[in-house]
Amino acid sequence: MAREICLRLSDLGRDLNNRFTYRIYEYVLWHQIRDGPKPYHVAVILDGNRRWAEKHGLPRLMGHRFGVDKIDSLLHWLKDLNVKSLTIYVFSTENFSRPQEEVNEIMNLVEEKLSDLLSSSEIHKMRIKVKAIGRLDLLPPRLGEMLQKIEDATRDYENFYLNIALAYGGRAEIVDATRKIAEEVQQGKLNPSEIDEETIERHLYTAYLPRSDPDMIIRTSGEERLSNFLLWQSAYSELFFLDVYWPDFRRIDLWRAIRTYQGRERRSGK
């Protein structure tokens, strides 16, 4: 009995020590980044939900659920940094090739999360404009209706932009923009000689944003690729690939990326 108590006290001591060390490191990090330049627009590829669940011996759905819940924390951390826009890669066009049961579970989770956001006083207090980007006609009707409700409810907000990439693909976005431009040329509304980069940007899913190009893109899970995410907009984005699964993403992981971002010289080719 005494040995068991000693072991428990030892575990408690290690836990308290880890928490204390974390707080100290968090304090040091904050003082390193608080006065430096902050990104206006951050984009995040939320990767590693399924592997996180497998690592912890849980069903894959639990990985997605924990991943969805982590978005709330990310929003508050970015607001504390005075970041104005967040784009999250939730579901790609390629993800439709996953087992139908998993696709349905993800869609239900997204709908549930949007419903929570819509009824939350936080999103209205923080005046967050919520909008989905992607081939939204591919989504289930109920999810499409929920997206329309939250977009309508936050249409006039401009303090913060939450952009949710659903049924999204960077190549698909460029194809869709090209089709719209071709239609305008065919209708005589646009001269082909007038087409430039600004023309294309006006026809992208992200055209409604004050600054559609993300200053930095973070991908979790250790994978080092964009996976068809914001291909046009990411031309001069700073890229950060973190070796942590999305459900385990912490504030210090974000702050480390911000610290590295502040140490880079951003010239955009100039």
C-alpha cells in the first residue's frame, strides 16, 4: 500500500513538474514573439486525426472529433495574436475516395460543429465571418443548408475571417476560375488581352477576402506537402511542417511557428 502511494505521488510530482516547465516555456516564448510582426492570414492543414486515434487505440471517428474540437482553441490563440484571417483545410475533393462511412461521419461532425458555432455567443461577440470554400455542391444537402445559415448570420462581420475549405481542391479552384473567365470572354464581357493575375484572383473562391494569400501555412502530422491546398494563393507563403498530429497541436506549437516566421525575411521575390 505504501509503495502504491509513493508511486502515485511520484507520478503526480512528474505531472506537476511538466506543467510548471510548460508554463515557463510558454512564458519565454510569448515574450519572444509578442512585439514582433504577426501574420494577417494563417492557413492550417489539419492533418493526422486518424493516426492520432490509432496511436491512442481509439476509433478513427474519435480522431476527427478531437480534431474538430481543437479548432476552438486555435481561433482563440490566433485572436490573441491579432491575426485577422484563418483558413482551415477540413476536407479535400480527394477525401471523397475514403470509405463512405468515414465520409458520412466527417460530414456529420462538420455539421454538428457549425451548428454549435451558430448558436455560440462567442462567434457573434468576436464578430467572426464564417464562409466555406470549395465545390460546395458536392456536400450533403443538410450540411449545405447549415453552411448557408451560418454564412448569412455572420455576413456583416469583419473582425475575423474563418474560411473553411470543404470539398476543396486547389486545382479544382483554378479550373472553376478559368471556366468563369472563359464564360465572360464568350459573352463579350472580357477581352482575352485584359486577363492578368488580378483577373484570376477575382474569380477564385477566396476573392471575398481582404487578403486572400496566407502569410503562413502550417501542416501538422509531419507530412511535408501542400496536398492541393491553396495552390495559387500560397505562391509566397511561409511553410511550416510540424511533427505533431492535429489533435495534439498546442499553443506553443503555434508560437514556435510564429517565432520562426518572425525570423524570416519576406521579400516575395523583390
